[in-house]
Amino acid sequence: MTEATGEGLVLALGAGGARGLAHIGVLEVLAEHGLPVRAIAGCSIGAEIGALYARYGDPVRLTEEALGVDWKQTLQLFLPDAAAMGGVCSGRKIMAFLEGHLEGATIEELALPFLAVATDLHSGEQIVLRSGSAAGAVRASLSLPGLLAPYPWEDRLLIDGGVVNPVPFDVAADTFGGPVVAIAVHQGARGLSAAPIDPRPASWRSQLRALLDQPWARRARPVREWLEEQLTEPAGVRPLQWRARSVLAQAVNIAQAQVVQLRLLASRPALYLLPDVDRIGPFEFYKARAAIAAGRAVARAHLPDLYALLASSRAKSGRPAATPTCRSQSGG
């Protein structure tokens, strides 16, 4: 579907790695309360979840998928390989994952209007992907610089859309109209800090040592070094230690937060949701339950605003206002 027709909310799902699983919680609450979605714009993990929802329209299915993936499966998607050019891994396994789950659909074949945002590696311009392979658009949008190799799209090389537009609410409004509900989950969305890190489970160290014993770990130097670095850190709650990688990651976080703030000054979405995902790292997909719960919590807290937006939209189109409903109270 290429045009955003009918009634409903337009969603802008932001970048943030595993923190973006909060988008699923928001989608669950919208479905439970009869609040329709008519179009989705996504960036990085937001593009992935948005495309899957646009394909199936079933947040329960997304929840089951997210809760069924453990940290070992996540790591396997990002393992280095010889085909990687411009990144630690080529992304072939991620592309196979996306192709399988999206069933080879094009963006035009999705049940909802959808777009993904990526960045042109050469020019630095924002690229809005509105047609073609849905899996390819998502793969391009989540090409995290340095980790995933840039993705070729027509005559361009594309990297993560979060470089230029972590929460594409402005693109959503320009393309689909309103009302736009933006969900921001990037590091720094709720403010940057060097807060203590959560204690890790007791099994964490033994799991890391088991990974280091695997043959592939000896060949994958960047991953092996990262795993060894985790083992050197003391257990329990600790202050953030400013290693070189931490400094680089924080610099990227600062830049992303500033990009979003500048875009907010230019134009604001009708509603800007900030799930509490501060203690979820970008690769901590094993914290899916907590991320989804955070999305549910922020959506439920803003239900009056969401109903008001839908009523305003329907009033402009001459349709009757929505009646608040609740199809399920499960999951808090």
C-alpha cells in the first residue's frame, strides 16, 4: 500500500537498538484500545518493527517473536564474516532474517503505508525509502556504522538513518499527514547521563566464557575483544568507566540527541512519547520484556491524548469521534 488513506494515527518509530522493542508495547496498547494506525515511518529498529507491523498488523505476533529471541541468537546475527566491507559484519544473516519474516514483500505490498529512513554514506543526505524491497529498506535503515556494512540501494551506499534523523516524525508528517505520534527511544531521548549500570545476572560471566571457548570467537577479533572487556569489569552496580569505546558511543549519543532537538525546533509531532528504557543497552535484546512493558506504560499514560488526537482527526474528516475501549487489560 503506497498511500495513507482512511483514518488513524501516523506513527514515527525511532532508532535505539534493543530499546526500540518498546515500540511493540505501544502498538499493543493501541490495538487493545481500538486506536487505528494508518501509516508508519521508521528509523533503524523502528523501521524493522514498523515494517513487520505493516506486514501483519499483529502486535501479539511481534511480542512473541521478541520474547522468543535470546542473547545468543542476537549475537549470531552480528558475527563478523569474510564478506564484510565497511563493517564488522556483512549483514547477510540479518538480511536473511528480514527476508524470511517479511516474506519477500515489497513496501508497496505491505498492508499499511510505510517508509524507512536511511543516510547516504557519500553525501550525508537523508534518504527516504518508500518503494522496493521491504527487507532491503529495513536493512539499509539499520546499517549501524562500523558494525553493519553499508547497504547498496540503486546507485547509493546507505547507512543507519539514525545518523541524520533518529525519530522521523517530520518525514512522517510530510509524507502521510497527521496526526503524528512519535516514539523516541534513542540514547539521550530522556536526557544523557552516566548513571550506574544495572547488575548483570550471575550466569553472565559463565556465558561469556563459554562463548570465548567457541572456535569462531578466536577468529572474530573485534567480538572477542569486546567479550574479554566485559569479563574484566567488576560485578554489581558500578559507575560508568570511560574507556575509548564508551567515549565514542557517548559522542554518538550526544550527536543524535542534538539532531532530534534541532528537528523538534523546526516542527513538532502531535504527540512525543518517551518510554523509560534508559537501563536497556542497544544490544540487550534479552531485555525485551522490560522494553515492551515500558512501551505499554507510556502509551497507557497517554491514552487520553491518543483518543483526543484521533477525535480531532475524525472531526476534520467529518467522521464521528472514537469511543474509548479496552479489549484487554493484560500485560499492564
